[in-house]
Amino acid sequence: MLIERTINNQIVITVSSSVDSFGLQRLIDYIKYLETTSKSKAKQSDVDKLADEVNASWWAKNRRRFIK
């Protein structure tokens, strides 16, 4: 594995092709999450509340597909 910082302040990570692509994709998704939320001022309690609202809304719309 090779990790280097470029002139334009980016980090390049080179890994062997033998690395599990599923695990690598999960790692990339986590890094995207960190990058996206790095400047967020949201509180965890606000995020949890929003997630609960989204889940409740989804369940209300899809309940009949699972319970007959």
C-alpha cells in the first residue's frame, strides 16, 4: 500500500488488486461520510431524530408490503 499527498492537497492511496473490493468499498463510503460531515454543525441527537422520522415515514408507506 502506498499513501501520498499531492501538490493540490489531496491524498492518493494505492492498494494491491488482491484487496477485497467489498471491504474497500465500505472503507471508501466511510471516508466519503467523514468528508461530507466534517464541517457539519448538526448534533447527534438531531441526526437521530431525523433518522427516526425517515424510518417512520418509510414504514408507513411500505407496511402493507410486509404485513398481510
